[in-house]
Amino acid sequence: MHFDEFLKYTPKILNVELPAALAHAKMVPPNREDLLKSIDLSQIKPKRAAVMMLFYPKNFQTHLALILRTSYNGVHSSQIAFPGGKVELEDFDLKQTALRETHEEIGIHPSSINVIRAFTEVYIPPSNFMVYPFLGYSHDELKFFLQEEEVAGIVEFPLVDFLDDKILKNTLIQTSYQNSIEVPGFQVKEHFIWGATAMMLSELKETLKLVL
């Protein structure tokens, strides 16, 4: 989709009712739904993080920016994610967290990002984080500067591919809580996206289908 055409729909995105749990449920890994029902979030007090779902033009076509996390000793090692990270004391709200972390991780200054709205938060049991996604866009073709300690690369995801249901797959993976389990997700080039990021992508995809 041409980026100018995408921009015409942004006011509708602002006003549409988010599909929230219905969209998330399509990408919930097996056993995760029962686990989430059994958790009392008021008791465990999850840490908070915010991420940016960032659209931008590349060769005049609309793209979405995803990152490849570096390999490290942790539950999200080498996974595909949105740029973002945990809330810091200096952040006055979650939107600022998403903007600040996007700047730190991929080098896109907050002044270059127009934030459309917040999307529905997602809880991640293995790391005990509640993640708050924001949807934004940049008018300019982006030049990325990676925080190499945390980001191994950028995955540029064309909107036309994102809207194609052929990328929806079920794949056997190894998780932090089970050796081999079939999970739903998105196949993006050689990358399989599952878990919390897939849940956020699912809500974004279902929302766009309502307005495009």
C-alpha cells in the first residue's frame, strides 16, 4: 500500500474500537490462556514496558519496523519484537517510554514519530512484564541506528505482506516452559513471530482490517 494512501486511514484508526482480547486470543500459545486466568495481577505487580508499532514509507510503500533481539541468557533472546523497553523513573507516561526506547534502540527521534493511539496491553508471564503498545508513523523514510547491545537487526515488514493471511502459521518451537509445543504466529521472511509480539500484531492486523 502506498504510504500516502495509508495516511488517509489514520483518523479512522484513532476512533475505531479495538478488538483487544478477541484478537489476542488468536495468537495465545497453548496453556497460556489458562495460566493467564489463574494469575492475580494485583498480587504479582508486573513490571511495565512500552513498545512502538511504527509505520513508515520505504520506496513510497508502507512498512512496519520490527527488531531482532540479540542473543543473550534470557527468555526473549533472539526473538522478533517491536522496539521498546521497560519504564524508567524519568518517564512521565507510557507513551514517552515507547518513544524514548525507540530512539535508544533504533535511533528514531521522538520528533519524527506521530503517535496515533495506545493499543491493548499484553501480559508476559515468563518475564512478568505488562507491555503497552503504541501505534505511530513517520512521514519520512527511516535510517536506523541500532543499539548493538540489544538489537541485532531490523526486519522491515511491508504492510501488504502483513495484511496477507498466508503469513499466519502454526509452528513447533521450544519455549521457556515446554520443550516442544505448536504455537500460532506470523511467518515474516525467515522469522517466525509468536507470543506477546504476535498478540500485538494480531490486534493491529484486525484493527487495520476494520478501517482499510
